[in-house]
Amino acid sequence: MSQSISIQKHLCLDKIAVVMDQALYAKATEDAWKQQLRFENILMMMGNFHVICNLLSIIGILFRDAGLRDLAVESGVIAEGSVDKVLDGKQYNRGVRLHKLIYKALMHLVWNGFLEWVENYHNTDLPYSDETIRVVMSMHDDTCLATL
């Protein structure tokens, strides 16, 4: 952090951003709190990987007992032995994969519910919704073909 202050002064910057991993961030934040005046011009940031791992951990904590753990295991996406580490944010690749699959499944349910809602409450708009869905599907197909 002292090196960052010297770089900041040498470059004549008002503030300087320092990106670090989670362990260093915790220690640096503790030091910065103790010496506020010395490190007031340093903007400390945790790296993206550790931010995502923390987010996965938060989601796991919030939804573990709401059925996310059982859903992950019984669907066969995550093995029983590693589901706790995934929900604690310790296994990045498996965690991201799990949350992508859950998101896709929930969005599928949302769209099915939306179409049923349109049929029940906006029956006069059905011709427009069919055309809209056709256009969206053609854009989806064009995008999928373009990325191959």
C-alpha cells in the first residue's frame, strides 16, 4: 500500500485504485482503518473472481434451505459430496454452472407462465403475441447461427 501511495504521488493522482485478492483485501482494509489518514487516497477493490465467489456464497446461504441444495443434488447437476462447497462459493466452475442452469430453468417457467397469463387475461392480443414470439425466435436462431 505504501508503494501505491508513492505511485499515486509520482503520477500526481488524487486517488489510486488497488485491486487485490480476498485475503490481501481483508488485511489491507484492516490496516487502512487503523491508519485512515495515511491511506485515505487509496481505493481498495477486491478482484472480480473473489467478488463472484462471494456472490455465489451469498446466493447459496440464502437459498440452500429453500431447496437449492436438494434441487442441485436430485437433478444430478452437483454430486452430494460437493454441493456444500459449491453453495459456499468454494467451487467456482461448478457454482457458475449450477446457477446458469437454475436461471435457465426458472426463465423457462416464467415464459410458460407469461404465455398462459396472456391467454387468460389478454386474449385479444394473442395474434400479436404469436407474431412477437415468431420474430423473437427468428432473432434467437439468427444469433445462434452467427455465433457458430
